[in-house]
Amino acid sequence: MSGRIGGAPPPTLPKPPKTDAAAPTASTTATTATQSAEGTAPAAAPAAAPAAAPAEAPRRAATAETARAASSRFANDPVAGQMAQKVSVPDSAAAHAHGAGCGCGVSIGPSGGVSTGSQIGDVPGPRPAASTFTDAPAAKAALEKDFGVKVKDGTKAWTQEEMSRVHESFSKMSAADREKLKGVDLVRDSVGPAKAQAELKSGTLAGLYSPNVDTKDGARVKAPSISLFDAAFPAGGSADEQRRVSMHVITHEAGHAVEGQKANDAVAKMNGKADLTQSTKTALDTTLAADEVNRDAANTTSQAGPQSGASNDFYRVQNAQANMNKALSDMANADTPAKLTAAEGRMKTAEAARDAALKKLPASDPHASEARAMATAGDAWKTTAKPNGEARIANKTAMNEYEAAKTAATAVSSGEPKYNSKEIKSFEAFRAKSKEAPISDYGATAPAEDFAESYALYRRDPKTMEKQFPETYKWMKANHP
């Protein structure tokens, strides 16, 4: 069975946060924190900029934060981080039930499994080669060296003969197709998963291809795998007949890897990038919460001083602190390294001007304590503004990388929501125009199974396919020479 992807599509990229704030309160409408260098009282506040629209919410958000108006002209709108939702590709199972013909004599269950019955002599094909390996370690070494797979014992240990059948099956594939087996785990288990077995109408689960596109912390949790079960290596009949049955199961599952490898690898990479959007969003939510507290305190204290009648020395401090607050807001809202660096430069300039003004402010000034409170609050904001900007940049970078990975996955697949391989789409279009029926009953259940069944017969017994299914053979030869 081919992979299918469920779930809602990931969100679009976040819009850059807006740094303008809501209109000043009634108590502050007569003032603004801009001040002349000579220290005159501040002019009337300009008209407030319109409030920023909330950023588009992610499809699955860790928090429900939305943009809100800040308490002063220099506060940043707290735009929550963005994260993308991961997608999954189900396993592809196969089961052979021999004795029900259609050329290769194969009928496969609804989840892609191959069940073995007592009649195994009806699988056509040339006489398989006998095992040429001296022992199991030699067979394992050859499989890993020749095809780049990783041979693993699951609930059962591989035998020399079983690995020999896998080696012969893979050897019949073209060099280009064998490339798509690299990195695949080859696992031997006694029986398949109960869920996959339950999906079969009849027969016993014999093989399973698992794309394993899930990720954690940006990395694929498991390599893609082909699992083969006891039913893939049936008893009864001649040794040649047993090998032909095994080779059909093996090549069927390899066919899923061949058609799905590009799309599955791209989806796994996309999921890895989605992990990073989630972790960077969590980090941004944390820094944002801390920055909001310091921002609100800085803006409150900067507006708490007298709006008229104070000394020029006091207004110089207030003006410099207002400029520093504006730069801090720009730092917290920065979404590129260049913007953060530029804002930090402006902040340091304003900070130096403020510190110089504080030194000139007489201790006897009636508003000296208010000036010092403004400076203290501004310094506290400085401890969170830059980390918040850095976290915002990291989240935006992660979202950009996710979008690039999504574009790449779409380029090699049918795109969201299923991300099926393009080859299946092409084969499905061929079948719709073809006068030939699928080569087996199970092949008729889904385009991906039609492909895997056709691929198995094409690699295992091309002469039979060319004779009985000339159109399908021609398509396979054109696409998998």
C-alpha cells in the first residue's frame, strides 16, 4: 500500500510584527518622549498609528497569543511565534494468496500485504539462482555492501537462504532503482503488525514497507524499512517455487521504496523543519513573555514624569530614555540579523546620551528620582529585548526553511495533503488510458499497489509481462530501463 498523508496543511509564513503602538492614554496625550537636544519640554504627541493586524495563527499553536495594543508609543506588539504541523505516511503492507491468477498468479490484500497459501507453484518466472553465499554473515555483508541497506534481526534472525533471496531480488533491479534502496533497514520479523494483518481479507501478512517519515528534534526517528515475515518464505513446493514466491514479495516491497523514496525523504525533511518551527516558537513564547513585562515597566516609568514645568536637565534624560526605548522596541521586533544589529547600535547611542544626561542632572532636582527610575526600567528592558529579537529571528528562519522544504516536497510529489509520489500519479494516468487491467486482483485496489505488483513482475519475469501485459511492460521499460 502506498503512503498517504493526513492532517491539515501547515500555516503560511508569519507577517513581520508591527512596532507602532496604540494611541497614548488620556493622561499622556499632551506629550511624547521625543525631546530637543536643548532640553525644552516635549511637543504634543503625533497622531497614533493604526494598530497592527494580528499575525495569522498557526494551524496548531502552542499558545493562543494574538497581537494586542501596547501601553506606549514605543512598545512592541507581541506577535506569537509560528509553527508548522507535521505529516505522516502510513506503512505499506503486502500479502500473497496464490492460486488466483492474472498473469503472475498473485492476489494481494487491501493493505498491500502478500499472503501465502498452499498453492505456490503458480508464480511464473525463470528459475531462481541458488544461494551462492557460504554463510549468513557473508550474505549479510553482501547485501549491505551491494545495496546500501542495513540488515537487522527483528523478532527472528535472518538465514543465509532468506538473505540470498533478497540479494537475488535486488540484483534484478536497475542501478538507478537500487540507489533508492540505500539507507533502508531490512528487517526480519516473525509476523507483521496486528493492525496491518487485520486489514487483509485473507492470507497472512508477508511484507511491509515503512516510509518512517516521522521526526524528533529535526531528525528522522527511524530509517525507512522493508520488513519481511515468515509468510514471505513459505514451505511446500520445490525450492525454486519457494524462491519465486519470496522474490515476488521482496520485489513488491522494493517497488514501494522505488516509487516513494523521493517523496518520502522530502516529507521527512519537511517534518524535521516543522520540528524546528515548534521549538523556536516555544523559545519565542518564553522570551516574549519576559519582554512584555520589562517593556510595559519601561514605558510606564518613562511617561510617569512631569509633562511640563520640569527642568531642562530632566527632559534631556526623559528624551534620551524615550529614544532608547524606541530602539529597544525595534530590537525586540527585529526579524533579521541586520535589523537587530542596526537597532542595537541606535540603542547604545541613546543609552550613552541618557547616561550623560543623568550625570548632569543635579541630585537636588525635584524629579531626579523619576529620572533614575526611567533609567532602571530601561536597563531591565535591555536584558530581554535582544533575546526576544534573536528568538524571533530564529523562528522566522525556521519557518522560511520549513516553507523551502515544503516547496521541495511538493516538487517531487502530488503536494498537500497526501504528498503521493509523482510516479504513482504518472502510472495512474497511464492505467486510466490503458486497455489493460491491473496484473492482479490486489493491484486493482489502489494505484500504488498496481505499480508495486507491476514492478515486481517486470523485474522478476519481464518476458511474461511483455507477453501478457505489453502496455504495462512498455511503460515500465520506459520509466525503469
